[in-house]
Amino acid sequence: MKIISGQLKKTPISLFDINPKFKSPPIPKQVLQDFKEAAICLGNNAPKACIVMCGRALEGLTIDKNAEGRYLASKIKYLYDNNLISNLLFDAFTKIRTFRNIGAHPQLIEVIEEGEDKKNFDITNHVIEHVYILPELCE
């Protein structure tokens, strides 16, 4: 959603959210809910919140895929080491994790440049689609 002059305007989330082929999306509810919240943050000029919610959605994905490890970095490595994600997705996950940490921890004094929230949102969308939607479309 996007707030414009006191009005709420619905913002499309992504193709998987509006694709009529899926009666119920194959995406776990928590992952989808966090990603939708990232979309709301993106549409309301809350870049740090958007980036943190993208990271949360991907952490939910690692939990859904039973990735082992205490921290998100080790869970991502587990997915990669067990051939559940490609090298490209490993790099994408790592980028989102790094930006999530910058957004979530004020002691990491780094500026989030304009457009990084949208870039992180798009990358998160592609990772989620690759992990959940593509396998179902290929069946």
C-alpha cells in the first residue's frame, strides 16, 4: 500500500502475488507476510524498514527449508552447501543479509543509498520466486 495525501493505494507486490495459476501460493505464509510488509515499507519511503523486512523474509525461507545454523549467514551457507541454492542465489542472499544488518543495527554507520531498498526488494522477489515458484511451474 502507498499513502498518498491521506489515502491508501494498493501497490502490487510481485507476479507471484497476483498470478491466478496459484489457488494458494506455494510460499509459506510467514515469508509472504514479511515480503508484503517489505512492499508496504518500500511504497511508503521507509528504506531501512523495507531492507530489514526483505532480510526477514529470506530468513523465514531458510527456516522453511530447514537450514541449519545459528545465524543467517550460516543458514545461507547450509543451503548453498546442500545444493538448495545456486552460487548466484548465494550471492543474492548474502547481499540482502548484509543490507539487512546495516538497516537493523544503528552501530553499523553506513548510508543506505537511494534506490538500494528497491534493489533489495527486487532481489528478494527473485530469490523467493526461484525457490518457491519456479519449481512449481516446472512440474
